[in-house]
Amino acid sequence: MSDTQPPEQYNVQAQNFQPPQAPKKTSGLGIASLVLGIIAIIGSWVPILNNVSFLLAIVGLVLGIVGIVSIRKGKAGGKGLTIAAIIINVVAIVIVICTQWVFGKALDEVSKDLDSGSTVVSTSEKADSGDSKKSEKNADNSKLAIGKAVTLDNGLQVSVDSKAEKTDQAGDKYLLVTVTYKNTGSEPVDYNEFEWKQTSDSGNMEDPEIPILDEEPLGDGTLKAGGTVTGIIPVKSDAASISYFGNILDKEALATWLLK
């Protein structure tokens, strides 16, 4: 009996034989999405630079979504890589949004601090006198008399109350200027003795003096709403005027009191 199979059996085996399929290539869109996502997430923490990261993450997210669609249609492989790329791009976008929010809030706080005393609204009588009489908004506050006060747009009243000559322990003469802060606003307000500068007859403007005295100078602190603080600002005995700046970084005085 012959071992030779009939031709019909060979034909059946040939029909059932399927050549092995070649593995699908990883989606190029998925790879591109992953690369953009990695770059975006690295730069997403850096303010200003993360604006570029945001755009890269958006492009990477779009490429990833298109890549997933292509993979589902069987045109390419790499589904896991593409899903990971999409997730990375989404995370980068979220980080950029959060970072921008925190950075923007910090800038707003700094701007409020710098601008808190930048505008003089009006001039009134001595801060603690309770006199509500005020002049127009654009009043000239460059030559105020001792006893006058200015009210800032944040509700802070600042006044120069009096002056007195004093000799310190080293024998040097100084002029002790008494100033008062009164917070009539609704928010806490910072104060600092270096918000004041003295000016000589020649126009030379300087920071307060540091004499050796028993009296403590104004110092610095924070006034709550409704709070009041009074302190001294030591200046040279021949100072012609003393000026108040809303912030130690400001270059323009908000008000100036004549000492002579």
C-alpha cells in the first residue's frame, strides 16, 4: 500500500495554510505624541516657558488621539505606547494650567503690595482726630504742614504729628518726627520706617537716621483693619522735609511734610 497522499488532500492542506503575519509597525503618530508629551511635561513647571509647553502638549494630544483611531482601524500598532503618550500630554496641560494659576496669583499679590500706597486719594486733618473733612482727590500733598494726614486708596491714613530735637548718647543732634498710621480700610496693611525719607535744603534725599537713643523708632509691622500705630522717625536736625513713600521700592513720594 502506497504512502503517497492523494492530490485532493494536498489541495486541502494548501488552502488551510496561512503564512504568519508580520508584526504591525508602531504608530508614528503615537511616537510623535510621546516625544511632544515628554518635552511638554519637562517645561510645564517653568512660568512663561510653559506657554510653549502648553502648545506642544495640545499638539501631542491631538496626534495621540489620531494615532489611537489609526490603531483601532488596524493600520498600525503600539496601542499601549500611544495611550501613555495621551496621558502624559494631558498631565502636562494640567500642570501648565495649575502653574500659571499659582504664578498669576503670586504676581497679583506682589502687584497689590507695590501698589497699596501708590495713590493719594485725599488730604484730611490729623489721622487720629476723627475729622472727616477732606479735600479734592488731586490735592497737592507735596508741602503739607505738620498735623496733616493723607488717606491712601487702601484706606490707610498717614500723618506727621510733631517734631522734637533730641541729642543722642554720642552727642549728635537729631530731629525726632512723630508719625501715625491708622488703617481705616478692610484689609491688613504693612508699615515700615524705611517708607520715609528726609530731604535737606539742597534737595538731597536720604533714609532715616539711626541715632543712639532711648526711644525706639517706628520699626515695621502690619496693621489690622481699624488698627493704629504711632512711632518716631529720626532725621537730621537740619532736615527741611520728610516724605512718605507707599513702598520702600517706590521712587515717587506720596506726601511730603515741611519741617521748617
